[in-house]
Amino acid sequence: MTKKSRQKRSFKEKITGGYRSVKQTIPEHVRIPYLLLGTIFIVIIALFALGMKFPFADENMSAVVDNRVINYVTLYHGIVNVTINSKTLVGETWKVNLNGYASNGIVNLDVELNAKDFSIQKITQTLNMPSKPNTIKFLDKTAGCSIGDRITVDIYIDPYDPWSIKYDSVIKNFTERFRGSMLVTYRILSTYSYQHISNDPSSDAYVALKYYECTKEKPYFLSFKECVIQDYTADKEFLNETELLSCVAQNGGDKNEIAQCAEGGQVLGNLATDQRFAETFLGTATTPMIVIDCRYSTYPLFAEYAFCYLYPENEECKE
């Protein structure tokens, strides 16, 4: 045996001998259970393959879902101060319910996310049940102003206000449906017309205000108003006095009577009265607007619904 071979054998004996020595010193019950570790490893792989998660994984997934939902509704819908109320994993979908603040107040949303890539699949809004209709403003008035069995209804309009014109037919349908139950008064305000009157006190817009005020108690007022709206809509120019008088005559009115009324001081006082009514019951001049019994205000679009809500025993509401 060469010297080199003897050195190799000596080194190997030291190593194997050291291993045997260490092995002999480790108690049998604490030796590494290699078979058990292998079994555990295989089970873990199987669980992940089946889509099962561990508690710490659920916590991480929950945080991801929260962040994804909050970021999405904030960026796409402008909702802030989001609170997650609940979230549930149903199959491959996370279902999340939340509250947040939007530009129009508190909102409640149901959001669905794909459980694999966390993409937003669906958003629905839950509307809270109000105790009273949001379409009716309940004024701080304890007593109404109705007369007998007739409900007073004040209708605020401006001759050339685009919204007053747009909803004129809606207002007409409302007053015709309940004409046997209402006492209607038109209130003539300067809203859209105001800017034109401010720039030119002699503007035709001001003349129209006075003619509306002078004719509003006349039996032909509605047809006169319709004539003015049609002529104005045709060319989008304010009617001059001659054209206004023509609408009066076409609908059976006395041109001289109305012209004298428009020149007198009483018409100005009546316009001022309508303005005060608006400040009292609307807070500010707003057209078109409807006030019912001096206690409730609503927009023309909701007037029929509001009236039947307030007076459900009305015969027209039972149809």
C-alpha cells in the first residue's frame, strides 16, 4: 500500500468513524423522521392543487380584496372614506358590501370580484329606504293655506326659463288631472330673464313678465302662455309688446285692458308679491317649482306623485 493510499484510507476512516460516533450519541426518538417530512410535503402540494388555503393565506387574500375594491371605487366612482361591511368567497367570486361617501352623500355598494385575478365583475348600488319621499321638501310650516276642500297649489314659472318651457306640458297635465281638488295660482318670477333685465331694464323679457302677471288670473291665460312659448321656441327671440298683444287677442283677451295693466303700478306690486312668496316658501327664486298647501314643495316632474302621496284619499289618486 502506498503512502498516498494510506492517507486516503485514514481520512475516510476519520470521517465515517466520526459519523458513527455522532449517530450513536443522538437518541433514537429525536432522529429526523424523513418519511414523515416527505409525507407532509406531498400533502401541502396536494392542498394547493385542490385550491385550499391556509389561515395566513386567507388573511393575505382578504387584504388584497379590500385594497382592490377600495382602489377601484375610489378611482372610477369617486367614492371616499370606504368601509368594508362584509366579504364572502362564493365559488370563484368574492362578494363585498361597502359604504362610502359620494358627491351626493352616503352610498352602499355590492361589488363582485373574480377570486383568481381580482378583476371587478359587477357593481350594484343599494338604495336606503327613506322615511319620507326625497322628491318632496317638507317646509317648516305647521299650518297650511288651503281653502275649504280645495288644496292651494302655487306654480312658479319664468316666461323664458328653458325648464319652465320644457315642463309646461307636465304642469298642464298635473293641473288638469286634479283641477277639481286644487286652487291654482301662478307665481311669475324673474330667474332666466333676470340677467337680460339687469342689462337692459326695458328688455322685452321684462315686458313678458308684466304680461304674464296681467293675464294669469284671466280664463285664457293657459292658451296665451302656450302662444308665447310657441312663438319664442320658433326663433328663440323674446316677443316684443306687439307680439305679446297678438297672443292676447288670438286667445280672446282684450288688448287694451292688458296693455293698460302692463303700464300701471299694480302689476309691479303683484310681481313683488310673487317674489316674496318665493323667498318665503322656496328660500330663493326658483323656476319651475310647485308649492302645495304652503307646506310642501316639489318639482313639476314629481308633482302628481307628490300630490297623491300627500292626499291619498283624493278621488283621482284612487284610479
